[in-house]
Amino acid sequence: MKFYIISLFPEMFDGVLNASMLHKAQKIGAVEFIHINLREFGLGPHRQVDDTPYGGGDGMVLRVEPIKAAVDHAKKLSQLSSKGAKVILATPRGKFYKQSDAKRLAAANQDLIFICSRYEGYDERITSWVDEQFCLGNYVLTGGELPTMTIIDSITRLLPGVLGGETSAEKESFQDDDVAIEHPQYTRPEEFEGQKVPDVLLSGHHKNIDDWQQKNKK
């Protein structure tokens, strides 16, 4: 599965995508990350990618031409994929991103193109080439890089062979209905500063343990 990441700051992804499970996913060939610097598609001698918004207002807005050119470039790189590539935009105006979206996108095994917006936003006309828009929460960030990293992580860890355990991705928070939180987890020592592991987890009684875990999902 290939992820094409369009960003003005591709260096932001280095630490995240090259560590832990995302690094493992690349080593086993489950994913490939292709960085596309939006500045390379800027206009004029100064590679301009933004401009002042019509109607006034503070800040700058990403222009439509560089983004469209970058998306076209990513799609051309992805032509070898029989399923084509889906374009994703992280934006406060998108639908709330859920675990069911991560499962759906991972199962599709389709190349994904991510647009990371910046400044005060983007020319609305870019959404003509966007397939899905996602929002991660009711807050504002300085750009789309962090939400993109989050979405990529949530998808990659669900791909076969990445987590290792066959059921690791199945027994997790939000797996069933996007609502339930996984039950509390404990490990050694059995007691720490007066706080003890629940007796039922030490009992070895699988039915009672399962009942406790189901009961304690939030």
C-alpha cells in the first residue's frame, strides 16, 4: 500500500514514519511512503503556493493550481496501481474520523494521496479532486501534517503482518461500534503503592476474566 504525502514540510514526517510499527511496516513491504513537496509545484520564480483570500481576512490561503498539480503528479506515480489512488484531506470541515474508517481504508488496500493544508486554509476548489475529508477533533492545528500522520498510523497498523499478533488489531478500542473503549489492562507487579491488580485477572478463570473485561469496557 502506498501513501503519497503532499506537504510544504515533508521533514516533519521523518521521525514518525521511520520509527516503531511504521518503520516495521516499510521493512516488511506492507507500505511505502512517497513525499511530494508542494513547493516544487509553486508558481513563478519564487515557487508561490499561497495568496491573500478574496473577501479579505488575515493570513494566506493555499492556491488551487499547485495543489492540483501535486495531486496529478501523485496520481501519475500511482498509475501502476490497478485500483488507482484515493485523495484524502484532513480539515475541520470534514467528517469525524473513526476506527471504522481506518478499517475500511486498510481493507481496501488502495493507494492514498494526502493533502496537508497550511496557513489559513486552502482554496475551496481543491475539494473537487478530494475523495474524502476527515476531521480529527474540534480544535485547530497549524497544518494538516499531524492529522495525516495520525490517519496513516491508524491504517498502517491494521495491515497484515504489521502488529504481529493475529488478533492484536481485533481486540482493541472502537473495533465494534466506534464507541466502546477497551477494558483496563494490568501487568507486573501485582501490587504497587497500595494499588492491586483485580483478583479476577489473577484467577486463571477464563470465563470470569472475559466477563470482567466485557463489563469494564467504557
